[in-house]
Amino acid sequence: MTLNKNNRIIMHIDVNSAYLSWQAVYELQQGSNRDLRNIPAVIGGSIADRRGIVLAKSIPAKPYGIKTGEVLWEARQKCPQLVVIPPNYQLYMKCSKALGELLKEHFPSIQRFSIDEFFLDYTGMEAHYGEAVETANKIKNRVKEELGFTVNIGIGNNKLTAKMAGELKKPDLVHTLWQHEIKDKMWPLSVGELFMVGRKTKKKLKELNIHTIGDLATTDIKLLQGKLKSFGRLIWAYANGIEDTPVYGENHVPMKGMGNSSTIKFDVEDRTTAYKILLSLTESVALRLRDANCCCSLVSVSVRNTDLLSYSHQRQLFSATNITNEIYKTVKELFDECWKGEKIRHLGVRIGELSSDQVTQLSLFDGKNQEKNRALDQVIDGLRDKYGKPSVIRGIFADGEIVPLLGGVGEEEYPMMSSIL
Amino acid sequence: MKLLRKPIEMVAWFDYEGNTTPVKFRITNEVQENTVIKINRIIKREMDKFAGNRMMKYTCESCVNGEIRLLELRYELDTCRWFLYKM
């Protein structure tokens, strides 16, 4: 049998309100007599650290109008008896790994798309394991029985339709979205439901009088390309259910850049403190960069002020580097160029245009002491690897006001959300 | 059986295959008195993988204060702790 792109069978497995149901199941296992999934409950950061937003909500919290991403006090206003639980990323990793292990028992090719989402390729397995829907139901029930939480499984001819199918109706269900079902099942949905279409794009599309996915799919592609460039073509293809990337194995990480950012506990008003935080973020990013054996040639700084207005500034480097001090120098320059002097709430450092660190092009304008700096970074990385991250810190952080390596969720292998299928 | 979830001190037997068998345990009450309870019979053993947290569950029969009682013991693999979960 020849396998062309249209008769692949792809499944998408998505945990229903992942953080919340994992916490609920864990509490039940520990002997709690409440099930968070049946009461209005949310997982939210700490208000004292100003990270108080709703990360996940239970289904009974929905009727109160509580939305993911909302500020906690607002959610409490809407529902005074709301139960708020702080996040526990270690638990989430454990749950996600357990789910991955379970899937690995059944399927050869699995892609972990984010902490609570997996793609798997079922093509050619029907002969042995039965119809896709049947298998999906079996898996869904096994997860529920063994791991205690519920999942949605979407089935389609490619990753996009599988993912869209998984979103149709929750929880604990299996949906299909084959090519011939797209018109009936996907097209009537609001365009905001489509993968990759967020708030901003939705607004732009609204101006073009595109309200549903069907509108988008039937729009002239030239109009979209003119307005949204190559992204227009991408979402048009998605709206028509066209997508053909394979299910990547475990080792495939299409990394294009990395960054760390942090909401700060207090408002930053002066340059010195801002520099300190940027340094701390740069340390985290540079450590990860060297860990991935890469160099970067693009540095970007993002700032969010107390009015929740964000802006960023980036620059191409003359030659690729992975030296903390060199990246930090550029970060400082970028910050100076873009900061308007207002109070800062959130800072981020991002690097891109990665290249291998095995071969680097030297230039006449390289900074002084490059070899020395590189050796220094190597020693510090070695120490941090062996004795833990806080074992070596810069003197500037000795007062303990700012964490020496900011950013991240404290869980190293945590897979973040991705926009690349 | 009533839910207790009390941490206990356990003497257990680990065989060549990696099976764990609880033998006897000690439980401390509110006034710091110790009681040792011997496990007479293991009725059921199963692995609980809820939330990815592996726990061995044992349903056992023991003699407590002169009467035969059913109890559930749990062993949390990640933390190596034993609990008297239900009695």
C-alpha cells in the first residue's frame, strides 16, 4: 500500500484541563475527599509575587465566567468560594511522563507537543489493532483507569485536523475530523478557534469580514497574502485542513531560539536594578544556549511596563557568540535604546538565529579576552552542573534581592507550548 | 475501613524479583505510644499509577486489639514512605 499524505491517520491526545485534573487526581490519591474537578477551582500563581493569574480552571468554574489567563482577584470576585491551588510543575512532569510511557506501550511514533499534548501516527496499524476510533477509545479509557485523569483524542489525516478534532467537545471524548468532515465540523467554528489564530489575527481577519473558519478557507488566498504575508497562506491552508508535517520522534526539537522572562515582584524604576534582572535572565539563557551546544547571532530584549504595555527591541550580532558577558553587553545596549524610563513589571531576554558552536567565524572586531571568557563560562557551567545552579553566583546578587538565575518554571525538561506543529 | 493516611514505620521483605512484602509496622498514637501490628495475610496487591505517582497498594488482614481487621497499606515508590491508608 502506498501511503500518500491524504490517508495518514494521526491522533492528537490532549489532557482535559491538565494542571487542574492532575492536581485533583494527585490529591485524591493522597486521600483527599474533594475532587477539584467537580468544584469551582483554579490553578494560579502566587498573588504576593504578582504572578496571580489563572493557569487552569475546572469545568464548574466556567459558568462563573472565569477565564484562563485572568487575574486571580478578578476570578475571586466572580466566584467567592473559588479554590485556588498553586502550580506544582514537578507533579505535571510526572503525569506527562506517565502518559508518555503509557502511549509508548501502544504506538511506535509519538511526538510530545507540549506538556499535556501528544501526537501519534496510527497509519498502517488498523490491520492489527482495529479501527482508529476504537483504539482511541480503548486508550482513552485505559488512561482514565490507570492514571486517573481524562483525555480528549482527536483523529484526522494530519496533525492539524487531529488537533482541531481534539478541541471539538470536552471532556473525555474521541472525535474525528477527516478531510470530508472539515466542512461540517470545522468551518462553522469561529476563526479564533483555529490553531495559530490568536486575538490579534482574529481582529485583523474581522476587518476583512472573516468570522468563521469557513470564511477564511473560502477567501481568496491573494487577499490574505497581501494582508498577512506568508502567515496568511499558512492559516488559509490550516483552515482548509492542509498540513503535512510528519509526527516527529522524541529527539526532534526544531529549536529556533530560546528566551527567559520573568514578572518581577516589585516595580523596577531605576536602571541599575533593571540591569541586575537582565543579567540574571541572561545568565539563565546563556547557560541553556551553551547546554544546547549552540551560538546565537540575534539578541532581543522585551519590556512590559506597569500599564501592561509590552515592547521589544532586537539586534543582529556581528558574529555568533555564546559568552554570557558578550550577550549581556548587547542586552544592556538594547535595553538602553528601548526603555522609555517608566516603571517596569516584566523583563525578558531572548536569543535567536542559533548556529552550532563547533565552527564559529572569528572576526577582527571580536571582543577582547574571548578565549578567557569562554573558559570562564565553561568552568562556571561545570560547577553549576555538578553542585547545582546556586553554587556559583555573581557577587552582585549576593544581597539576595534578586534570584541569580531568573526565568523558567524550575523544572528543567518542561516542554513549553509550541506554534510549530 | 476508614480513611486514615497515617505515616508508619515498616519492616518489609524485598525478594530477588523486586517484590515487596510488608511484614509488620509500628504506629504512634497521639500520646506517643507505639503499637506494633503484624500482617497476617496479604489479600491483594496492586500498583496505583494515578497522576503518574507510583504507589503499591496492599490489602491485608491483621490482628488489631484481639480482632481480625482489614487494612490497606500503601508504599509510595518515589519517596519510599509507607502509609496506613485505611483501617
